Amino acid sequence: MKIYNTMRRRKEEFVPMDPNEVKIYVCGPTVYNYFHIGNARPFVVFDTLRRYLEYRGMPVKFVQNFTDVDDKIIKRAKEEGISAFEVGDKYIAEYYKDAAALNVKKASVHPRVTENMNEIIAFVQALIDKGYAYEVNGDVYYRTRKFLPYGNLSGQNIDDLEAGARIEVGDVKEDPLDFALWKARKEESEIAWESPWGLGRPGWHIECSVMSTKYLGDTIDIHAGGEDLMFPHHENEIAQTEARTGKKFSNYWMHNAYIMIDNEKMSKSKGNFFTVRDILKEYDGETIRFFLLSGQYRSPINFSRELMDAAKNGLERMRTARDNFRFLSENGKDGPLTEAEEEAAKKLDASKEKFIAVMDDDLNTADAEAAIFELIRDANTAMKDGATKSFAKKALDLLLELSDVLGLLEDKEDDAVDAELQALIDERQAARKAKNWARADEIRDLLKARGITLKDTPQGVQIVRE
């Protein structure tokens, strides 16, 4: 497998330190609101990376943090008349709801900043002891210029950064490039913790360095997130972590591109801003996931109603194929594969090989979806006049296997036929046999109201769920 390593700006073969435990850290949400479609892209993309590595036989330890201490959280707490802790609890719970709708698996560990304060304080103190940080009036700053590789990840030149920086009136930093590791409490209503430098709270960047090293060790395999985090957040993480440990922080850096809204970059100030919670009112979570995987993760993708409708139609094709394959695997002809099915089975195997090849090429989920549709096309062609149970079972198993890697076709509703439904199906069949068309039509309408259509086939009655 090759992945694009942002640090080196090229695709590189992925060689984990330990194939029995791939260590991945992904920056999680700041929990002051529902997450938006831009946040959802890294959640879905790197969940898919995890799924694919596990599919290829490499267990993953996956850490994704919750930032539950932040200026935005303090502001939201004031607006809602609750504590910052309660804001964090509330929106972490809401994150889990929306992430589950997108079939995003829970991380191996979901650490919270508020649960790691002792480790954060110790980390900051270690940087002071090493001369990489200094305290002024209860604030602690990192000496950016002391870390010589600073800017390598984002390709920034430190002299250009200095030219663009300005020291504000009253700023007490030694250098305009220095950034905050710890912030002194400014007013009594602010959430704060005791520290060697007085009451305060951590800066944003320090938390990921602390939680990554705590849960995954000094060096990890992959650090991932949106490209908006590359600078300054990930750049600062590298500076802090490597100054503290003296070791390479991450062997690979992966960044997904932005989402555009009707061909413009999504921005709160422009008002073209959509939360996943709002989108779920019109589209189900799997449709959103299908859409997010329909472009290669390093390319910007455009969000629009037309593209969401196209994703909905594409996913419906997959669901219909699944239902048809399942029906024929239960109701098809007995016996081994026919000669024609043997040839068709080779095409299905070729689709699987293509799926693996494109996923091995920097997680190309767009071409992976195309490989699944090739599988569906070839299977449907072979089954147009019916199929053996064994061929239909092969097609079904392969479709579900590959779809699961992408986190698709994991419908939450129970597809089982309950006793009441089976009784109506049997009664309709009896009514049709007795030429009681009025009752047969009445039952058809009752089932349609429940989102169920009955399709009469040579193999029997097939249930089609809308």
C-alpha cells in the first residue's frame, strides 16, 4: 500500500512499525456544536483507512480526541447558561449520534482534554526544563525558532512567517512566532486548573501532543486530519512533541482536502455552512458517507443537492443489488455454478482485485466505489435469467465484503420478515390464486404504505424495501 505523505510531498510505501498494531492519531472535534460536513470528511475518510488496514490484516489502535476546553466552549457555556463541562458532555453525546449515522466506528480511545490535565501540565513543564518554553505572567509560550525543522510539514519558511507576524500592543512574547502552551485565567468565570504557573488552561496545540504520546507512544505510524490543520496546528504539534521526546513524532502525515459548497469554500462568514445534523433531515447517513467517499480524499469535493441526489441514487443501486443477490441466494436454483457462472465469477474476482489495487493506491475510494459497481453490473448480467444459489451467494458475499470496507450497506433497520408481514404476503398470494384481485390490491397498498413492494419472479415473491 502507498499513501501520500504530506511531510515528503510524495506517495510512499506504507510500512508500519508493528503490523500487529498500527498506531493512528486523528484530530477530533472541538465539542461546542454539532459537527459540519467539512468535519465529517476526515471522520469518514480516516475511519475508512482504519477499516481498510484491518481488512488487510493489520489491527489498528486508533485514537481520536475530543477538545472540550476552548474559547468557543466557554462562549457557548455562557450562551446556554451551563458549565463548560456540561457543554462538552452535551456535544460529545451529539457527536456519537451523528458519527453513528455515518457508520463511523468509535475510536480505540476517545480521550478528552479535561481528563488529561496532569499529563498536559507535566508536558509543558518538561518543555520549560529543556529550554523550549518560558513563562510570563502565568502564560507559557513555546520558543518556535529554537526548533530548527519548524515549517517542514507545511512548507513554510520561518523568515516569511516572521515577516507576516506582528507583536500586538501589550504582547509579552519573546518572539512574535512563539505560541501559547498554557493560558493564564483572564476572568473568574473561566474554566481553569491549578498549575505551577497559576490558574489557567492549556493552549489548543499541546493537547494532541500529550494525548498521542500518552496513548500511542513517542512515535506513531500515521497522524491525520484536514488540510486546514496542517499549519499551524500540526506544525506546532511536531515542534512540541519532538522537542520533548527527541524522537520522530509521526512516520506518515495524511491530510484530506476541503469541501466546497456550490463551488465555493465552505465558510460560516459566507453562510454556506451545513451541519451533518441538518443534512440528515433530508438524506440518510450512508448517503452522506457514500458522497464523502466519491472523491479521492486529497482532492476538494463539491457539496450540492445534485451531487447528494446522485449519491443517493448510487447507494440505492447497491442496496437493490444486495437485496436481489440475497433473494436469489435463498431462492435460486440448487447445484454447482454453471459454466457461464464460472466465467462470471472470474469477473467478480477481478473486481475485488481492482478494489484492492485502487485502495492500495493512496486510499482511492472513488475508484473503489467504481469497482463495486463493476461487480454489480457483471453479477446482474449473469443473473438476468436467474441464478444458482451458490453464484448469487458468491456475489452477495463479495458485495458485502467490499462495501463493509467502505462502511456502506450497514443498514440499521431489521430486514427480517416478521410473522405479520409473512401472513400478509401469504394472504395476497392466496387472493391472487383465487382471482380475488380486490383483496390482493388492498394488501399491496397496505404493504406499500410500509415501504414494501412485492415483486413476482420465477423464483417466488421478492420483497423490495423502499
